[in-house]
Amino acid sequence: MAKQALIQRELKRDKLVAKYAKVHADNKAISNDAKATEEQRAAAQECADDQRHDTAEARRDQHLDQGESFASG
């Protein structure tokens, strides 16, 4: 049963990443935009900080690197 729980957790992370992918991309684009004002950059960074850590694709990749990927078998 533990293996099934890990698979379900990974699937849940994948859904969260997909749900917030556009929000992360928008915040990153604003943060890296040279034409954006400091206030806009700060607001984008604050919004990114408020997001759950599990919603970031890099966070999901870290879990996969640690060997938690059981979905493939």
C-alpha cells in the first residue's frame, strides 16, 4: 500500500504543477523583465513567494531526483 500512496502523492504534485504553471511563468517573466518597474518586480516576487512550494516544477523535479518516482513501475 505504501507504494500506491507514493504514486498518488506524485500524481497530486503533477496536477498542482500543471494548475499553477501559467502563474509561475507570468511571475517569472515579470521578475526577469528589464522594462518592469521595481514595484512590479517586487509584486511578482511576492506573489511567487505566496504560492505553495509543491506548485513549482523544480520542486517536483527534486522529488523525482530523490527516487520517489514510482509511477513508471
